[in-house]
Amino acid sequence: MFRRLSNWLSRSLANQLLFTYLLVLTIALMAVSVWALVILKSESISDLRNALQVEAVNLGLEIDNDLALDSPEATARIQAAADRHGGKLNAWVTVVDSGGHVIAESGMRPSRSKESISDQPEINDALAGIAAIYTRSSHLTKTDWLFVAYPVRSMGETAGVIRVGVPLTEINQRLHQDLIVFLEIILATLVVTVLISRWLAKRVTQPIRDMSLTASQIAAEGDISEFVPVLRKDEIGELANSFNQMISRLREQERLRQEFIANASHELKTPTMAIGAVVEALQAGAANDPELRAQFLHSLEKLVDRQSNLLKDLLDITRLDASVRADWHEEVSISSIISDALEQVRVQAEKKEIVLSNLSNADGAVVSGNSIQLQRAIVNLLHNAVSYTPVGGSVSVETQIDDNKDVEVVVKDTGPGIDAGDLPHIFERFYRADKSRTRTVGGTGLGLAITKEIIVRHKGSVDVESTVGEGSTFTITLPLARH
Ligand SMILES: Nc1ncnc2c1ncn2[C@@H]1O[C@H](COP(=O)(O)OP(=O)(O)OP(=O)(O)O)[C@@H](O)[C@H]1O
Ligand SMILES: [Mg+2]
């Protein structure tokens, strides 16, 4: 039984809520009912007691003189009065003399019996001059009785006692009926609660079920084709909204992934086909002509170079995506990676007669991260600057330290500049501002994307300013390592 209940509870949130509601409601309603019954009982008893007291006092005023007289006429009058008052309240009226002997009893024949009932507590109290109230069970009727005993005074002395008693059966019966009504109300409330809860639970759990179904579809089949419906404005509606945002995000990521694969394959296909064409030409006879052979072999070398650079870039960016960060907590000296990076583009710059100058002044500036990656980020900027700046131009690197918090590495060139329409996109993967020109220069559009990825992973940022015809300025900002 207990196990079944706990199974039923653990199966659904709605069941747990329903169970808690029912428990709390039952306890609360029971407590209110018990409290109401107790109050009802004590009020009814106190009303009854007051009525009995009034009757006893009135009877006392009527018979106080006769009590003192020991004549059959007086006794008959007392009996008549007892009958009258007893009949009024349907009560049992007993009159005793100062010795505790019964003089009259309602519904009985008048007689002055010798029997003394002074041992009964209320009579005893009243004979001592105290008005007494007792509830006790009678041996004869096996029910509870309420007794009020009242001393009757005559000439300063207690001449006798009037006792008025009623059975409490009527009150108990009424309380019993009230209890049944209360139980019926509790039962009806519980039934209504169950019905309302089931209706509410359905409304609450249905959207959650829908969402969990969609989630398991995504988990099992990677199916993100459908959104969950948002039909409400409450917390569940918010949850559905967040859920749909998550699906949109997954879709966007999936779109980027597809796009990346398509672009990468396309970029790989172009040089591969060119290599095939050169090889074909060589096989077709070009290999026999020494001049042609040298020319074809040279272009083959360039194509293979381009291919391997592209593969390196692709590998780098996928590694960055996969968050492979073996050692990203080195202390990296900014000035040393700048001079190493400049060395890497020096030959290319000299070939194009470009003045390459190191204006940096960042001795001692240290950032925490990976030196190879950071150097790579700077080399990419320098490589672009040297590639896109025409013969005879100049390229410089400067540094600036802000507030002892950040270091800026600024790469400036006197190149063609970048069109304002292209500026927001140049950090995107495979984006090239001037498709025809960069083809000849040989870029794939991954360099800046890699730089940005590396810098962002070092908690820094990359910005660009450019004026067409004047040149471009790329600024890397990195947080300095704390000592
Ligand atoms: N210093 C610069 N001067 C002018 N244009 C630039 C400069 N740097 C970048 N660009 C433009 O931004 C585009 C994107 O640069 P990015 O370095 O990402 O790609 P890429 O140089 O074309 O190819 P990759 O670097 O992958 O070989 C370039 O194609 C170019 O049009
Ligand atoms: Mg580049």
C-alpha cells in the first residue's frame, strides 16, 4: 500500500502536488471542524445551564415558604411547582429538605421520603450554600446528565435544595449530526479539489510533456525541425520560450557548421583541381620542354603551399572550436612575441620593399595564455598588412598600456583600406573583402577569424579602423597578467 502510494507520487509532479493539497486541506478542515464542535458543545451546555439556573431560582422563590412547613399541603404544593417547572424544560426537578431528604421529584407522587441523597456531590455543595453545576453520568440511564443544584434560603438558613437536571443526549445527538455535516463538507471539498487539481495538472503538465518529448527527439535523432508551442505567458511559457531559443541557437550552429564544411570543401577543391590540371599538362608533354617544366613546377609548388596553408588554418580553427587548450596559462611577454611575429613576415615585406617598423614599447608587459596562439594572432594581422599593402608602403606595430590593466597591440599599414560595407564582416570565416584581388594574393578568409577566436579566448578583443585609400589599423586589446 505504502509502496504503491510512493510509486504513484514519484510518477508525476502533479500527483505530488495533489497529495500535498489533499493532506493540508484535510488537516485544516478537520482542525476547523473539531474546533467548531468544541465551541458548539460548550455554548449549548452553557445556554442549557443558564436556563436550568433560571428555572431553579424561580422555583426556589415559589417554594421557599412551603419548604419550612412540614405539612402535606405544603408538600403537595411543592410537588405541583416541581412538576410545572420540570415540564417547562422537560427537566428532572428534585427538591430536598435541609437534611438532604427528597421532598418532591417531578413526575412522581408527592411524598416526604426518608431517603437522603446528600451524598450526591451537587446536593452536598448546595446544602453547604453553594450553587453547584455538575455533569455526570447516571447509572440508571447510562447517559450524561447536567445537574444544577441551588440552595433555597429561608430566614437566613438553607431550608432545602432544588436540583434541576437534563440529559445531555439531545446535545450529543445534535453534535453528532453536526459532525456528519462537517465530514460531508470535507469530503465534498476534497472531491472538488481533486477535480480542479486534475484539470490544472493537465494544463501544467501537458506543455512540459511536449517539451520533454521535443528534448528527447533532439537527444535521440538530433531533430531540431520543430519549435514547441508557446501558449502561455507564465513560467511555463517562459520555459517554452527559452527552449525555443535554445532550438534556434542549435539551428544557427548547425547552419554555421554546414556553411563551414561547404566553404572548406570548396576552398580545398580549387587548388586540388588546379594541381590536377598542372600534373595533366606535365604528363601531356610539357615536362619535355625545360622552360615550361620549370614554370609548371613553380606553380605546382605555389599551389601545394597554398593547400597546406589552408589545411593548417582549417585545423587551427577546428581545434579552437573544439577548445583544445593544452597550455593556456603561460606568462607571455608581449614584446617578444611581437618581434618574433615581425621576423616571420620580414622576408615577404622585403620582397615588396615595404618598410616594417617595430614602434612597440611594451617591455615587461605580460599576459597569461598561450604564446604560440598569441603570436599566431599577431602574425595573421601582419601578414594581411604586408599582403594587401602595395609595393613601397609601410607597416608598423605599436603598443600601449592602459591603466596597468590592458595592453594594446596596434598594427598599422598604408594599404588600400577596407570598404565600410565589408568592415563588419571581415572577422567572419571565409569572408574576403575583394574576392578578385585576394584570389591573386591567395587568401582564404580564415586569418582574421582565427585571430579573433584566439584573442576572445584570451579574454581580449580585436577592433579595426580603416579608410579606403589611406590604410587600415587593427588593434588587439588583452588583459595584463596580474602579479
Ligand atoms: N590590412 C588589410 N588591408 C586591407 N584589407 C584587409 C586587411 N586585412 C584584411 N583585409 C580584408 O579582410 C579580408 C579577410 O581577411 P582574412 O585575413 O581573414 O582573410 P584573407 O587574408 O583573405 O585569407 P587568409 O588570411 O585566410 O589567408 C581579406 O580578404 C581582405 O579583403
Ligand atoms: Mg589574411
